[in-house]
Amino acid sequence: MQSPGEQQNPDIEELNDDDLEYKPIVKYAAIGLGIVALLGVEYATYSLGFSRGFNEGVTSEVVSEAVNTAAVENLTHFMQAATADEATLMEAVRDRKNGLAWIKNPEVHREAEWMLAVALMNRGRVSAAGEMLRELFPRDAVTPLWGHRAMLVARAYAGEAALKPAAAYYRYSARCYGKLKRAKDQLKAYTELADLLSTAEMEPAKQLAELKKLREEVARLGEPGKLLQANLLACMGRIHRVNGDHDAALACFEQGLAQVELDKVPTLAGAAVSLGSVLLEKGDIERAGRLLREGLSRLGEHPGDADYLAAALRDLARIELETGNPDNALALLYRAEGAAMGRIEQNSPYWYFLYDQRGWIHFTRETWDSALADFNRALAAENMPEPHRVQPLEGAGRCCIALGRAEEAVAYLQDAVLMRERHFAADKPALGRVYLALAQAYDMVGKIREAADTYALAVNNLPVEQGEENDRFNALMGRAYALSQLKDWNNAIMVWQELLQNAKQGSARHREAQEQFDHCRRFGATLPGEEDAEESPETPEP
């Protein structure tokens, strides 16, 4: 219907969408053109993004510069963490998995973790690096690099007195060098382990077991390991000797000497010194002195020679003392002190052994002040194991007795007695001598009852010897006077009677004992059995 006023154009027909119709060829042509156009757009996009974008990125320096910048920033941050304060370093260690995740190459990643471990070791925190180190080391390393690194870790653990991990890394290093056929380096690892085990603080039985195990490992080296075997056996012998097993000690020394031919001693100065020490322990003073002097003449100024130099001087001093030349011995020990100063660490056991040895030489020369000074230098070592404190304590106490400083003598000798009872009770003569010195110190300060009781302990431990010139006779004399002072006449007269039996007839001490025996008699003292004889009734006559 038309609106009012509209006129219909007869030339235009009104069409609906449904009335439109294309021929098939026109339709498919249009679809084909659309697909071609779409493919063209996709190709143009790919060409622009890949050919021009990617290729330009890798051929120009745009992308590589960005990647390098990021890597350098990560590495810089990592290095700063490794050299920063301890808290930052520990945080970097704890977060190392995330912090080093950007490193994809396994070898580079391992090296980065090794840097962290080194940073910890340099700060004396090797224990904190323990887990990381266990993960770092290849299970079966066959490169000099990891053999060397294992030595570094072992030394770091040894510095912290961590015996078990130190020994494990020394053995790792030895195995690594063994696979590489580097006998010299392998022997070096075993030698350092031997030094560690021989100076470690542990029960003697455990220490001997560890040294025996190491000796068996060293035996597999054949000829190159014989000298180290000899030194290990010498060390085992010394441990046996200190603990009173002299037969076992002698067997170790003999077996150690069998490892080498003395006429074919290596020209190395250290070897000559080591073998000289073994011979000295065995008691072969003549050959020991020859080797020690030979080694000493070859030692130079190299820091590695310091231990051998000091050991040679100390052993030669011991030989001079045993052959009756205390002045020469003393001169050698002062030379040993100068040679070791600044070259051997102050916490080394070398120092307290040196001062104890020198103190006793001063003691034999009756230079009491110098002896006491050296004994106190030895006792000042904080790291000295308790068993080693016995001798300098006893020496210091004896010096104080000679100097009239009785109160100090009592303090030193009480400690010496306690430690000797705790560690060396089986050595009765040595224990008896310390009791005797302590009893004399008690006597000097007026503690007569303590003196009498301690003299009795000395008598019970000291061996029975005929004559007047022995420690047991002196202990008896001291106890007899103490009992007389306490007016314990019956016990005193028994001791005076024993002294009369041991003193030489007509000697000053025999006359003294007789006078004191008679003195006890005047105060009514009787010997055992005398009272019974006096009180027994007479037999009635039949």
C-alpha cells in the first residue's frame, strides 16, 4: 500500500532478500578469492615476524645484548652474595636452587655451587657447607681437579677438628689420585691423614684402630708407601708406650723398621728425620743420632721443613740428655723454639711438648725459676689434652717445693695426682712419686695428717728396694716423722723399725732411725705382738 501522496515508479520493482540468487560460478569464485586473501595476510605476518624479526634479532646484537646483560646481572648478584656478609652468604646458600636456576649447563651450575662452598670455607664455616659439598663431589671422580678440591675440603674440616669428614675427604682424594696413577699425590693425601689421626684427641684403642686401618690402605701402595707405614707404626708404638704396653710398643717399632732398609734411606731430609725418630723410640740411640743429624743438615728454610726441623732438634736434645750432656740438650731446645717460632702454629701440640721437655732439663740442672717458667708455658696451652698435663703439673709442683712456695706446690701436685690417678693408675711407681711430692708439700704447709696419709699412699705404690737412696725409703722417713708429730707412737714405731731394717748399719740414717725408735719407746709405743706377750699368763707348774 502506498502512502498518501506517494507515486509508484513503474520502472522499479520491489525486491526481497529471498528473491536474490547468484549463479554457482560467481559464488565459488568469491569464496576462493577470500581464502587466497586470508593466506596472503598470514604469510605476510609470518614473513614479517620470522624473517625480519627473528633473523634480525640473532644477526643484529639486540637480543644477544639483552640476554648477556641479564646473565651478567645474575652473575654479579651471585658473586656479591658469595663475598658479602655472612648472613647474606648463608641466605644465598639456602636459596641456591632458586638463585642458580638460571644456569642451565650442569657443569657451570656445579662450579657456581663450588664458589659458594669456597666462600664458606674461607669464612671457617665448612660444616655449614657439608650438604652442598656432598652433592657437589662426583661419585667416581677421575680428574686431578676433584682430587685437589677434596684435599682442600679435608684440610678445612681438619682445621675445625671434624675428624670423620676430614678423613673421608682425604680418602676421596687418595682414591681419585690412585685412579689417575699419581702415586705422589695419593701418598700426600694419606700422609696428611696420618698426621691428623696421630694428633687427634680420642680413646687410645680407637686411635690405634684408625691408624691400623690407614696402614692397611697405605700397604696397597707398595714400595712408595713403606716409609709412611714405618711412621704409622712408630706412632702406634708411642701410643702403646704411653699407655704402659711396652711389649706392644716394641713390636710396633720393630715392624716399622722392617719396612725400610736403613742403608737405603731416601735422600729426603724428612725421611731421615722420621726414621731417626723411630730408632730413638726403639732405643737405638747411635743410629738415631746419625739419621737425625743427617736430616737436620739437609733441611732448608722452606716452610714445609719446619715440622721436621723442630722434631729433629727435639729428638737430638733427648739424645744429648740421655748421654749426659744437659747443656747441649738445652741449647738444642732453645734453637728448636727459635726455628719453630712463626712457622709452627701456636695451637700445635709441638709447643707444650717442647716447653715440658725443656722444663725438665732445667729441673735436672736445678735452675728452678727457669724450669717453672717453662712448665707454666706448657700448661698455658688451652688445647693440651688432660693426660699431657700431668708431667708439667708435677714438674711445676716440684719446682715450687725447691723454691719454698709450698701453697703453690700443693695446688699443682693435687691436680697432678688427680690426673695421674684418672689416666695412668697402672703406672704405680710414677703415681707413687707424685704422692711423695704432694706429701712433702703438705708437710711444708703444716698439714701433717694429710702428709702422713699421702706418704702412706706413696709407700704402697713405690717398689720395694734395698738401701737408703730410693723414693720408697724417703716416703717411709717422711711418714715416720709425720706420725711422730701426730703422737701416733704405735704406728710411728712400726715405720721406724722398717727404716732400721733398710738403712745401712752405722750410717747417719740408721742412727737417726734408732734414736727415733727409742724416742717412741719412751712414750710407751709397742710393736705388734708385744702387748700380748706381756699379758699372757705364766704356765702353772705341775
